Amino acid sequence: MAILTVRNVPDEVHRALRVRAAMHGRSTVRVILESVVKPEQRVRMGDALAELGRRQGLTNDDFAVFDQVRDEAPAEPMRFE
């Protein structure tokens, strides 16, 4: 796990973070950082793609054609000659 240093934090903010962490039994700073970079309302790629397909009226049958035409042969490695 990486270490993060935050400089020049006001004493009252540092004290409040320590108290809050002690009350919750977990690092409050970690909780705050996680909520900022991974908010609950974030758009998940799979959900967005599924919604896009539904809006376009696609069904599983529309994707079955890919299984029929898919080339099953293994790919040839690239050559750098």
C-alpha cells in the first residue's frame, strides 16, 4: 500500500480527523479519499454499455451473430522484421 503525505494541514483539521477515525475505527482520510475517487454515483462501463444497448433496442439474438461469424483460429503473433 502506498504512503501519502499531506503537508501544512491545520492543527484543528488534523485533530478532527484523528477523533473521527478513532470514533469509526478506520482511517477517516482513507474513507474520504476513496469516496472522492470512487463515488457511489460513478458510471460503471459495463452498466453504461448495457444501457446503451437497451436504448438501441438490441437483444441477445443481435449478438448471437458474432458467435456465428467469429474466426476461431488462433491469432498469428506480430512480426517486427
